[in-house]
Amino acid sequence: MRVRSKRYKKESQQLSKEALGLSEAVEKVKSFKSAKFDQSIECVVQLGIDPKQADQLIRGSISLPNGIGKQKKVIAFCEDTDVEAARNAGAIEAGCDELIKKVSDGWLDFDVAIASPKVMGKVGKLGRVLGPQGKMPSPKNGTVTMEVVTAVAEFAAGKVEFRNDPGGNVHVVIGKQSFETQKLEENFEAFVSHIKKIKPAAAKGTYIKKMCISATMSPGITVNY
């Protein structure tokens, strides 16, 4: 059973059970007492999809208008001709055979792996290593692309990946507690708008059931949007 801190319990008592408008919800989550670090603000969208059906799965990536306040460690599986450009764009490691071996040997100190389609035949064998970590390059979330250098720059700057969990929920960080309210609102709106655009044709009934925001160590707030 998860043990909640006294601060968390106190903040929970401050919340009503009613959903709040976006601006009010953002202001509320920003008002919670800060931890010893700048907490991330996460948006969770509960979707009316069947996660067991392949044609209803939600997965992708998005560059939020105001970033998320964090740079990501990105690597690039690419041909030799793209190595220097990928590193200049922000990749902490770039290459093919040597990088594949390094990852295969257990090195996983990165957040996102980008790959060129030309080398995916070799990268594919890392599926058993990167798959469970959620780091396997995929065309669905924009991490397998001919535009390797562009993708590296976008993800290094904070482009976020998302995919639904087994309960049909999608989680994504939309910024930091220190962000201005307007910037958090704009990021929230951009993400929700994107989720609406990629609604699976097979999904029936109410698509977006519930939306919440929370800080890393705060209770969630239901958003009426």
C-alpha cells in the first residue's frame, strides 16, 4: 500500500470533488507547496478506447509550444555520414554498429533513441533490450525517420512521446511547476487537441472521458475542459 506524505494528504483535503476549469486547475496545482525541486506537471487523459484492440491503441509524439522544461538524452542510430550532424543537433551518442553493441551490452543511459530506416535492420535486434524500457525506435512515435538530425533536435529540446497504458489512459508531462500559468495552459490545450485529432476510427462512444493534471508529488485535479 502506498504511503502518502502529510503534505499530500493536506493538499488533498483542499480539493473539492468537482472538476475545475483549466485556468483554475493550473493555478491550484501551482499553488501546492513546492518540494525541494521544480516538480513536473503531468496531464492524464482517460480515453474511451479498448487497449486490447490493436486498432484502438494511442501512440505518438508531440512538440509542445512551450517545451517541458527539460532536455532529454537522445541517441541516434544512423549511417556514418549523419553522425557528426546528429551530435551537433544534440545526440549524446550517434552511429551504428558500435552504438548497437554498446546498448546490447547494457548501456541504457539515455531517454530517447532515434533511428534511420536504413539501419533499422540492424537496430531491430535490440527489441528485447529497448522494448521493455519503452525506448525502441518506432515510426509511430516519430523515432524512426529519414530526418534523423531534425528528430534528434526536437526530442533533445523536449519533444514528448506518449502511449496509452493498459487502462486506456495517456500520460504526458506538460511542463514544470515554475512555468507561467499561460504556458502550462497552452501546452495542455496543444496536447488535448492532438489527442482528439488522432482518435482511432474503431473507438466508439465517448472518446475523452476524463482529464486530470497533477504535480510530481501532488494529488490530481480533474479538469473541466
